[in-house]
Amino acid sequence: MTSQEAPGLGNLVRLLPISLKDIPSHSAFEQSVSTDINNKDHNPNPSSDKTFQSSPNPLARREGHPSLIEFIKAILTEATVFIDNILPRTFTEGSEKSSPPSAAKVRLLKRMISPSELRQVPWSSSKIPRNADQTVLQNMEEAWFARRSHHVNLKRSGTADIAEIDDGLMVDHSEHEKEYTPDVFDSYKVVDWDKEIQQSGEIPGYSRVGMNIYEMCHQLPFPLMPRVFPVLVVTAVTGGSDFIVVQIPIDIHTLPASFYSNGRNVQEGDSSVKRKKPVLGIYTSIERCRVLPDNQTEWTMATASDAKGWLPMWAQKLGVPGAIVKDVGYLMQWVADKRTAGRH
């Protein structure tokens, strides 16, 4: 790519759910669920294969699975380019909002990615190829919403230093999201690659790398059913105190280790809300935090989603901007509570 060429959209951090055979192998992939789930909301990617093989060496490319290190590097690179280059160049800036108790204002941005743009994505010809059903892409679009806020890098009321933000967003991202987001009733960890990443050694340019699969569960107002978003989560420090968190929708309805996606929760849930048959939504996001020369932490977040079910997309588009603004205040309140409890 020359200096005159602008980077295009990548094929990994997309709203189309990635399949198990397009990600690094894992021992949990040895079995498959034979039950056919006819509800379209239970299978966000109905064209995906139903049987998957694990690799004896999870660090190597085997049986069509990408290698772990190549895969993680590709996701982190694509997400960083999207936030640092594509977002400021192509998103439309909106208004600034308040998000108490955060002292920082939150700038909103948005961009619609059309079906024609998505069809031009190099799905199968990228370094990490993946299958994409062209019939699905005919009518698929991505409504991206983003926010940017600047926080004084200090431990004081209304803000947080980078270590505190790291603790809330980088460390145990999905578990902490459940703690500070009121409508999240469960964050179910399906699998992780902790051991495999440790065995792989360092990834040049990154540290504290993590990758796992979670089912993020949201309670919606009656009469809407709970929503479950299965996501592949990749986290890494990108240099100094800067870090990035990437979430990609993934189809795990055939995976025995999943809980909500394959319906096990209906019989095994330990509460009434966890036993409800959920609607499976799709969600992707990128969160990037970096300390600027003026000692402010810039927190940028971009997301696209579809809650599926009976909730029309026009209504979702109205609600997303307000929801992502609130998340800034939620995290700052979480940090303040930890300080009060003596944990920061």
C-alpha cells in the first residue's frame, strides 16, 4: 500500500459471524452438536459447517484452521487500522454528550457500510481467508456508531488514570462489562486460548495478548426476550500503556462448550432469566485507549450490531448512540466504586 492509498475494509472485524473452522483450532471443537436448531435466531450463520476438528498443535495451521499467531496479528492490525485511519477519514461526526459521573464529554460518530461495500471486501483472498455467503451479503449492511472521549490521566473524581481504565476494559473485559453494565445478566466464558498463547511466546509489537469466546447476555424490557451475543474477544497492549479490545460475532451453536447458543441454558440455567430461550444477536466492536502527549487518555469505541428478533433495525439505530454514551459513565462509576472499596 502506497502513502496515497487509503486502507480498505478488512474481512475479520465484520458483523457477519465468523465460523469455528475459520478461527484457530481448539480442543473444545472436537465434538459437534447434531441437533438441528430451526429457529433462525438460534443460528446467525446457517451456512456454517456442523462438524469441526481440533488441531493437536493449536499454534500451527491445520485442517483449514489459521495459525493462532497469524490470526491474532491479523485481527489486531485490522482493528487498529479501522480505528486510527478508517474511522477519522470516513465517519461523520455528531454531537457531544454528557455521561455522568464522567467529567469528559463524549463525541458521537457514525457511518453506514452498504451491501455493495461489503461485497467488495476480500473475504477469501485476505491473509486470513474466511467463507462469506454471498447471498447473505446481498442485503447485509453495517450501521456503525462510534464515540470518542478524553480523560485526564489521574486518579480523581470524574476521571481515571490509564491503569484504572486498563483494569476495567483490558483485564477480564467481558467479566467486568457484566459488573458495570446494568442490563448484562451473564457473561459466559466458553473457551480461551490462554495456554496456547503462553506457549507461542511473544507476538512482535504486542504484549498481554488474550483471546477467548464469551456469550454476553442482555436483559431487555418486557415483552422482548433476552439477547445473547456470542463474541470472539481479542485483547492486547499495543505499546506503552496503550491497548485495544476487539469483539467479533461468532457462530457457536454447534459447540457443546457453549451454553446459550446451543440451548443448554434452558435446562441447566441457575435462574429464571438464564433458563429463558434467548434470541441470538450479532455484535462487533473495537475499543482503543491510548495516552496522548498532553497526558489525557483517548478512549475510542466503534460498534455495529443487530439484536435480531422482533426489534426492528430502525429502532436499534435510535437506541445505540445513547447506549454507548452511557458506557463511559458506567466505567467511571465502576472505577470510583473500586477506589472506595480500596481495590484501586
